[in-house]
Amino acid sequence: MNDIRKTPSVTAHQLADAPWRKSTRSQTSNCVEVAPLGTGPSAVALRDSKDQSGPVLQFNRSGWLGFIAGAKKGQFDLN
């Protein structure tokens, strides 16, 4: 899952109309937004809600499921 591959880049501007969603459990900071993508090699986009014009991570379906599994296990916790 930590394997970084070169994939076609999509800018935040190109995803401005994507159906971005933020968890209802999110606080006012430290939030991310997720958007399902209907076409192309990527299935899901992820961005920082505080920097909506900033970088966007893209995941294919298996990468997204691996990311969610890792997050639930605390793999990305900073503590």
C-alpha cells in the first residue's frame, strides 16, 4: 500500500464540481473531504478541507480500501 506510482494528475480546479463530503463527526479543523470519481483510473479523491485548492490524493478502489483499513488500525496516527 505504501507503493507510490505515477498516475495522471488531476488538479483541485478540475475536481471543483466533484461531490465532496466531510464526515459529520469532523471538527472545525483537521478534516478531510472525500469525493467519489465516476470515471478514469481513480475511484476516490481525498483533500484537506482547510485547503480546498491544494493537493488532491487519488485512490483506485483497492488502494482506497487499503487506506481505510490502515486508518482504522491506526497506521497513520501521529502519536
